[in-house]
Amino acid sequence: MKRVALPFDRGELVVELPDEAVVLRPNPTTPLADAASAVRESLAHPLAGPPLRGRVRARQSVAIVISDITRPVPNETLLGPVIEELRAAGIRDEDVTIVNGTGLHRPNTPAELEWMLGREIASRYRVVQHEARRPETLATVGRSSRGVPVELCRAYVEADVRIVTGFVEPHLFAGFSGGPKGVMPGVAGAQIVMSNHGAANLSHPRARWCVTDGNPVFEEMQAVAALCPASFLLNVTLDAQRRISGVFAGEPSPAHAAAIAAARRQYEVPIPGPFDVVVATNMGYPADVNFYQSVKGMSVAAEAVSEGGAIVLVAGCAEGLGGPEYVDLLTRGESAASLLRDICAAGETRHDQWQVQCQAMVQTKAAVYVHSLLSRSETEAAHVAYCEDVGETLRRLAAESRAAGRRGSILVLPHGQLTVPVIQS
């Protein structure tokens, strides 16, 4: 037997695995020795376009978009150098607004904002929490190609200079995060987000991990962001320990393209074929804060699992299943299959249905077991099997697989979506 530590909530869960189990990690990447200096260098010498300091003038208003607490972005490391550059250009502290790009997620608490930003930044600067369903906080900037009104956070739209920050990682239906995703859905109104995340888009064969070309979700995100474009993009990639491995700054499109290229090299890992049982995490806190976010872990596991196999998701879910609308939608159906039928047949998009759809699509391929802080009743209400002991469950599933004439092969993804298995044809 061998032991592997799996990120779980704010700590780790150590699991005993059979010796033949394969543990897949991100490709080896050297973290930056001095991340703050690398950020400063990128601001002064971006990949495309003039330096940040050359894009602003004294007394202009500046909006800096950050990701909310569900993304492990090293905000303090990014914002410190950005603020230094703004001050050097004559921007006053009172002219800077930090916009928390919550998308359709809940606002973050003062304690969470302090944890995300650091005490000094959180207390010194105006912080606006994007509220996608409050019309008075939004401004209309156009319409999508399908005629849907596009509203964005007013604090973002009305700023003279708009800086978007974030972390580029594989995404289950947008291909990759970062770039335009910081604007849509980060600071977008509910109507366009729900349209973009609709059942038809998510059912498209190219709306999947690490695919951007021809992906209707990603391409619409680009189009929406272009209606009120960022003045400057600052994205990073991270290693499995959440250390910065690359900095990508400048004009949004080329900077994001460079970040995606680096992310592919780091996060896409080849495997020879599918496995009968796949174990995945959602990278621990804050990414596994609830079941809604942790669907990503089971989805990336589905990239490697065989048809009719099993997935074991290890995720803290300390805040429960998720928001009330999501919980109501997820738990109302008789099964994941019935929920998928209802979502695909519905004429309109319901809030958070995309995560239910993603889960249900995984469950058309494999059984899902979940080890978390959720109770058995909460777990089973989410239409997945309760897993009390990960090691014991793995051994049982592998034995059942062999009894059914399969190999009983096991793959483990300790770092969730930072390791996207790519089956070699």
C-alpha cells in the first residue's frame, strides 16, 4: 500500500492506496523565485502594448477587478505592485475601486475580503462587491449576438481605466479561466450570465476542459468582454502549492493567449487510456468551499474515467451544498438523470442550473461517490453516494470492477483541475 495526501478543506486527507494505483500530478513547473518582482516586471514590460504606468493619467478613476473567494488568486501579491504603479502615475488612493468579481456567487464577508486582499489593502481602498441581480448597480453596454442585453457592474463600466486580474486554470465548460472570464461572468449582469451558461451552450461538444476554439461559452465571453474592454490584463498561473509559476500582463487578448499556452503545458497531462476508478479533489479550500464549486473536481475526473466506471470526489464542502436556489434545483429531482432531462427540455435558464447539468452529465458516464464534511443525508440529496472512508471505498470499487471483468485500475488526481488527463489516441 502507498499513502497520498489529498487537499481537503483547510488541510489534507491522507489516504492509503493500492500499490498499483496511478497518481497523476501537474507537469513539473518551477515557481517564480520572486513573484512580486515578476509582477512588477510584467507591469513595466507587458507582453503587448504600453506599460501600465503609461496607460493612466493623474486623477483618473481606476477599477481593479479581482476574483472572489472561490478562486485561489494571490491577490495581495498582484495588487501591491499594481497600486505602486498607479501611485507613480499620480493616481490617488481615493480614485481606486477594487471590484470583487462575484459573478452570480454570494458577496464575501469583511473577514473574507481581508483574507483575500490583506488587511492594509482591504481597509485602505473602496471595495465594491458585484451584485449581478441588482439593476441599480449595473450599466448596459450592448447586446449579445443572440440579442440578450449585456449589463456590467457600473463601477467597472464608469471607470476611466479598467484593470482585470485573475488566475488561469482549466475550466469545465469555458475551456480556461482568466482573461474575459474576469468580466463575463465576473462583473456581468445575471441575464447575460444565465444566457451564456444555458443548457444548449453547455451541451455543445466543445464546451469542455481546455477547449476555447469553437467553444460557444468561451467565445461569447470574449464578445461580451469586448463591449467594455479591460484597459489592462494581469493574469497568473499557479503550481500545485498555489505558488505563482507565470505572470502574463498587457493587452487582454494576447496576454490571455500566452497564459493559456503556459497553462496547457503545465496542467494537461497525458494518460494511455481510461481508468475504472478515478479519485479527484477540488484543490482544498477555498475552491472546495461548497458542493457547487466541487462539481469541477468530479468533472475533471470524468475526463479519465471509463464508461460505467466510478468517481470518488474528495472535497470539504464546509459551507454545505451551495446557495438556496442551487440546492432547491439540485435536490428537487428524483435522480441526476431526471434533472438533466428537465434542464435540457426547459425553455429558460434557471439560476445555477449549469452546475447541476455538469454534474448530471458526469453521472451519465460514471457513478459518483463523495467524501466531504456533508452529512449522509445531504450527500444523498445531491444524488451522489456517500463515502465515509476513501481507502475502503476505493478497494471495494476496484474489487467490484475486477469482478465485472475489468482491470480495476485506479487513477488519483490530488490537485483536481490543475491536472487535466488527456487520453492519448
